[in-house]
Amino acid sequence: MRIGWLCLAIVSAGVLGFGLVAVAFPADALTRADGLASIGTGLFGGLITLVPFRRRERWAWWVLWFYPVFWLVHLVARLPPGKDHVHQVVFIVLSAGGLLLPVRSFLTKQLR
């Protein structure tokens, strides 16, 4: 469980960090808007990870599947940020791993 939430917290911190950089050094208004959205996404995902996910609340596990789906779509569609796409693969692995490692903690409760 600890490794799972740490992986998800790293993804949240990465998204938040990108947002802070994009807002501080925007190339244009669209970059600043993307940065603000990323700050919100990083904070929201981080809070869900640190509070309800760590409490093993099932809804948080389902909601956090947003991260691997989001990064997979970015990778497949070759969307920004960046052109190397290595960070997207790293975020897919971290977020999917963070959700799959503690899967029994969330799905076994559902069966009760």
C-alpha cells in the first residue's frame, strides 16, 4: 500500500510541478491556462492520494485511474507537454503500478 500511494504522490507532484513551471514561465496564454489546470489536477490528485486513497476508500482507487488513462491518451495521441514522451511512459508505469500494487486492499472490500 505504501509503495502504491507513494507512486501516485510522485505523479501528482510531477503534474503539479509542471503546472507551476508553466504558470511561472508561460510561452503564451494557452500555456499559462494549461499550467493552471495542471496545478489543480496535481493538487486534486495529490489530496485524493494522501487522504482517501490511504484510508483505502474504494472510490478514490477508481477516481485515480484518471492518471494512467490520461497519460496513455497523451502518449498514444502524441500530445504535449514535451516531445520525448519519456515522462508519459514513466507516469503511466508509476500510476498504473500505484493502483495495481494495492488492488486487493480495494477490491476485496467490495466482495464483503
